[in-house]
Amino acid sequence: MNAVPSADVSGASGTTRVEAPAGAEDHPVGPPPPFDSELAAGLEVIVKQLPTAFRLEDLPALREGGGAARPSDEDLRQDGAFDLEERTVPGPAGEADISLLICRPAGVSAGTPLPALYNIHGGGMILGDNRTGLETMLDRARELRLVVVSVEYRLAPEHPHPAPVEDAYAGLLWTAGHAAELGIDPDRIVVAGGSAGGGLAAAVALLARDRGGPALAGQMLLCPMLDDRNDTPSSRQMAGLGVWDRAANHLGWTALLGERRGGPDVSPYAAPARATDLSGLPPAFIDVGSAETFRDEDVAYAVRLWQAGGQAELHVWPGGFHGFEGLVPQAAISQDARNAQGLWLRRLLGV
């Protein structure tokens, strides 16, 4: 059998040794799956714009100058398709207020309740704001005439768990409680997010179930970041490849959890893969690429939802890297992924 060696990854204080999981030598990992040919061409351009490695102390500079330009109000209005409103609402008990960006289809009376996407942005728990990736979410909402409410949550490592998920949950409580004012149908709210936002969306669904919170219509988890242990075959198989590899994942989880990362006492509200009970959750849409770090943890989460008697639609896009649909939107497989998301929302919400 081929042994899986330990790996050096960039962590909070430079290079950290990450040992192969116990028993990994009994489950050898083959070469990485090939990228889709159209995506591979786009990835060559994308990786030149990304940092090859960074430490937590590099985050201020990365936040200041890295990534795509922040979309303006005009970008988000999409030629008048949406009306925008920024609201400051109560945060978690004893904590600061939070910001919600509310995007409502223009020309629709607030007295006409519409389904809503409650959006939680990505960024590995360490980057982004409530405009990150929002244009892609608005594309879906424009076609289906949905309200989008996007929450601003505190970022790690300055604000470790439970700050991000508690902010996200507080925003959901306010949104559901003010649904009539916002012109939202409270019975048709879907919590949604990609990457770290997908992990937080899954955690918010768990909190809503466990605290008797809003009855969500669904959870749309796009390449979600679910498992702090970072030891699946796909995480090892894709090390050093794609957009968000094992080293970056180690950094994101360490920022959120510190020394608890990978240990025995991690909360399922931080890492939903740790949840022992996945019953009683709203229908889930889960998609992920076959050539990305999160593949195996996302597939396992869908399987466990089914095993708990729940409903989940799972898509594993062949040759997809992390976030491919938003990063290379013109590729045929990206268009297929976007169409699948829209079809699920239509069936779920009856729109």
C-alpha cells in the first residue's frame, strides 16, 4: 500500500506540520481528478492573481488589496432590476449590531410577499463582506423574482467562533421577524451561501432547528466548508491545486477555532460535519466540484442527510474546482451548475 505522508501547510504562525490521519495508509489516494478543459483554461489565469501562501498576519494586506473589486450599488441594482436598502439590526445578545443588505425586485409592492434567499458570503471565515459573491446570487433572484437579504458577519481570527455564526443567525431572526415589512413570505425563506458561507448556512439551519427558530424552506449549500478536520481523501488529493487547497483550508479553520481545530470538542455550529444528528433539517441543495478540497466532506454530508431521513439534492460537477461557477461563468459546466440551482429553487419555492 502507498503510505500518505504528512504535509507542511501555512498556518497561523508560518509553516505547520499536518500529519496524515490515522489509517490513511489503508486508503491510498490516487492522482487528482482532471479539471474540466474549459475550467482549466480559466484556472490558469485565476491562480496568477491569488496568493500562493499567506499567514494570519498577512490578512490585513490581503483584505485591502486582494480579490475582485467590491460591487457598487449600481452593480447590484442590475440596471434597475433591484431596489437596495442597508439596514442596521440587532446582533447577538450583548454584541454589536450587524448590517443587512436587502435587495428587492423593483416594481413589486412590499405588500406582495416574495420568497427570499438569506445569503451568507464566502471567504474562508477570514475574508469578504455582505457584497462578496452577491452578484451571482442576484442573478438567480432576478430570474425567479426573489428578495435577497445578505448578512455582514464578523470575521476570524479577530472574531473566532461563535461570532460569525451567531451574527448570521441573529440576522436571520430579524429577517424572519420583519418579513411582512420587507415583503417576504416567511414560509419561503432559503438560507444560502458558498464556501465558508455554505458552511455557515448549514450551521444556521442547525441552530434554527435546535433553538426553535425560523422554519426554513431550504438550505442551498454551494461547495460548503463543513469539516475542520481537513483530512478527507479529497483534501489530500487536491493539496496544492485549485483555488482553495488543504493549506488554505487549514488556515481558515485555525483562524476560526484556534487550537481546537481538529480536536475532539469542536461544535457542530462551527463545523456542521461534526453534527451527530442531521434529522429535522430543511431540504438541502449541495453542489461541489469533483476536483476540489471539499468534495468528500460535502458528499458525506448529503449522504448523512439521507440517512437521517432528510431530503437533499447532490451535484458533483466533473472537473470542477472550488467556486468554478462564479469564477468561470462562461464555461458550459458552470452554466449547467447555475441551471441546476435555479431548477431546485423553482421546485422548492413554487416560482
